[in-house]
Amino acid sequence: MRKQRRGTPHAAAKRMAGSLAALAALATLTGTPALAQDKSMDEIAKYREMLADGNPAELIEMRGEELWKTPRGPKNVSLEQCDLGLGPGKVEGAYAQLPRYFADAGKVMDVEARLVYCMQTQQGFSFAEATKNWYSKPGKESDLVALVTWVGAQSNGQKINVPVKHPKEAEMVKMGEYIFHRRSGPQDFGCSVCHGQDGVRIRLQDLDNLSQSKGAQKAMRTWPAYRVSQGTVWTMQRRLIDCMRQARWPEQKFPSDAVIALEMYLQNKAAGGVLESPGIKR
Amino acid sequence: MADPMKIRAANKDGVTEVKILMSHEMETGQRKDASGAIVPAHFISEVTATWNGKVVLQGEFGPAVSKNPYLAFKFKGGAKGEKVTVSWVDNKGDKRTDEGTIA
Amino acid sequence: MSMNEINARRDAMKKMGGMGFLGLLAAAGMITPQMALAAWNKGAFEAKTLADTLKALGAAGTPVESKDVVLNAPDIAENGAVVPVTVTSNLPHSQQVAILVEKNPNALAAQFMIPEGTEATITTRVKMGQTSDVFALVKSDGKFYIAKKEIKVTLGGCGG
């Protein structure tokens, strides 16, 4: 918020009052009371460390593996021949290299879009069936999220590697970059307001500068992630769709091409980051 | 039926460390659903771990144990390849038993 | 199901002559009947105040604060829904370990029976509705000892 586009900082803050946006703005406008917060940050680090051993996402990962191997859908086949980009059935390392262009579908897909594609083409599910429970609700865990969690875990320890090889991939990176820096919606808001500079903090959350390689690596390497506050795993689609909601942007349909473009842009930036998947977060 | 547990057990210097993740909502009985109705309490109440037919830990949970409960402890003995068996039962009578192999 | 219904069911289970799950284990020869009798301590889990909970656990009065009981947890929990807690007892013959959160609707979160041969070190995760003192209670050689730590919660963990 250092570079206000219009109005005084005060007017800007007023405009955004009542939304999380206001908190983000305040955090940067007033600076952070560093001393008191640093000890807190140490204790929060300890909290996170204690949670890392025994990530409940592992339970969801186990369910995902089962779902991958179980014949399902109208055609009663498993997903074991699904091509996630490295050839049919090759899952290890696939997540680290997504999104990517798929010639058979003629478009760039992320892990979820690809799984939905395989569920349709191989298992015979309709698009509506394949996407109906795309995120987990209390008491109702999503099959798709479980699959993504398992696929993600098969890239644990691998380096994020999403280079631009196909013109469609180049197009998506560009589009992602554009969306990331664009401001719109009723609050004149965008990703870069919260994630486009160093040292932004909302409550106790340090927000990394995702437009820099280091920040993008740090953010992208720990997904999908078990969210303690939600009691379940969130995928990157879920994370970004929720961030768009926070920016007061129009509701996204799943799987969203705008999200895939953002993922392509961020994964491309995050090249070299070593995946620690599934992650665990607040 | 309840989802399987994840059980890791590893022996080091004659002591076996067991780490268990259980798949369970652990409803407190205080949460309201979208329609405003109270979601009834539903939680694992008893957990037992055995090794070689001997109980190595017995626990009782209330609804204040976190969703997808985690439990870690250590016992003397246990050799690579042996099994640790963990069973739980919840307040509605659902139950689950799984085995982990000591590494 | 209300708490009353749960209780009714538990009572029914007891009336049926069984001891529920642990009874079954005992019948299968997996554990001794004596251990099976230690089934869910309803009185302790449903007690509201710290004092009543201690009483229900047989630790009435003020248990002795002891340096040999170590409660390891972060000072601050980012989310009260999941607060990691490790209790370690360095006291001889520690038979029982309990974790209590004073300001929760029911103070007792969990308790453990420690058989001979098992170390008195337990790690689990509990919910906290708000910032509160958390207690580790240990029974050693028939006496109760306690350790206390305040854990701040930035986001409450009850009700969702």
C-alpha cells in the first residue's frame, strides 16, 4: 500500500474497512510492532514444528492412494492409467511439474483439472460428477482432494519444475502475471496488494512476496496443505479461489482457468523450490 | 465404516516409538451446522495399543482431543517386523483396529 | 445425540453385562480384566471445574506441583483447534497421565494409563476454546503431581 493509486492512505483504508483487506493495509501502513511480535513468531514457529510430525493430511493421502487404485465410475476402471504429464500411470514427480500443456486436451491443466479429465475420459464420470465435491466440508471429505493430496505427496522432496515449453504455457504464465498484478473488483483490489511486497503481515501471518522467486518458492512448496483451522486439506485451487474471494472478486467456477494461470505463473516463479508435500498450515 | 489409522512404529536402542494418526471428526457437541442445528458429540473415547498381546498404552479421550487425533508414545521392547496393534472405539460404538509394523 | 442419550447408551452397554470395547478385548485375552475395568471415566470427563475434575480422577485437594512433570507446548497456539502437548514424567512408577484445560467446558481432555514398560511420555493434541492454563497431572506411586503452563490461543478452537 506504499504506492497508493488514488486518494490518501486514510481514504483508502476507509474504502476497504470491514474487509480483511483493511487489516492488510493497516499492517503495512502502520508497520509492525516488531519487538513484541518477534517472540510471538518464535513460539508460533515452535507450534508449527510440533504439528509437522504427524500431519493429519497423511490420512487423506492414504485415502487418495486407495481411490487412485480402486476401479470406479461407470466404466469401473481405476485411475492407474491416468497421464499426469509424465506418461500413463507415472505419478512420482508429476505434481512438481504441473500445471503443463496436455496435447490430448489441447490446454494447460493443473493437477485437479487433469484428474477431472481422467475421471471423465477413463472412468466415464460426467464433468458434474467429477467436480461436484471438489473441496472438503466438515464431515464430508472430498475424493478429489484426497487424490490431489496423494499425487502431491508423490512429489515430496522433488524440485518444482514448471518451465515454459509450449506457446500455450507461455500464454498462461503471461495471463497469470497479469491477473496477479491487476487490481479490480469493488475494492479495487488484487493479489499484489497482499502478496506483492515484502513484510506484509495479517494478524500473525507473514505474507511472502509471491512476485519474487524466493517468496513463491516458500509458498508453493508446501501444498496441498492440511489447514488446521479447517480441519482438512486445501489444494492450491481452493487456496486461490479463497484468496480471490478475499479480494472481493467474482466467484470462480471450479476448475478455474484463471486459477490455473495463476498457478502456472507462481509455479514457474517457484522453480527449484523443494516440495514438502503435504504441508500443514494454520 | 471408519477410515484406517496411520501407525508408524520404529525401534531404536531397544525402545519402540509409536506414532498414531486416527481419522475422526471429534465433534464436541457444541458446533452448529449451516442450518443452525447442534452437531451431536461424536468422539473417540477409548484407545488401546498392544504389542505381543500386551497392552502398551491405554488412553481415554474426551471431545476436546483435536480432530484426526494424534498420539505418540514409547515403550521398552519391540523388534523390527513385529506388529503394534491399535484399536479405538467412539461414543457411538463405532470402532476400528489397525496394525503397524515396527521398523 | 445429546449428552444424556450418550450416557443412556453407555449405561445400556454396561447393563448388558459387557464392558464395551475393552470388555471384548479382555474376552479375547488381549488385556487383563483389571485393565478393562478402567473404561471411560465419565465422571471425570463431564466434570466442569478443575477441582471437580481432579476429584473425579481421585486427585482431590491440590496435587503437588512438581518439576519432574514436564508439560511441553508452545506458548502460543496459532489455532485453538489443534494445540500440541507433550507430557513427560520423570517420577518413578508413573501410572497415569492426564491433560486438563482449565477454561474448556470440561477440563479433562485426555488421560492415559501407563503400563509397566511404557515410558511416561505422551504427545497428543487438544482443542482450546480460549487462552487458558493447561495442566499435566501424573499419578506416581499412588500420589498425584501436577505441572502448569499458560497457552495463549490466537483463534478459538471450539465449535469448529
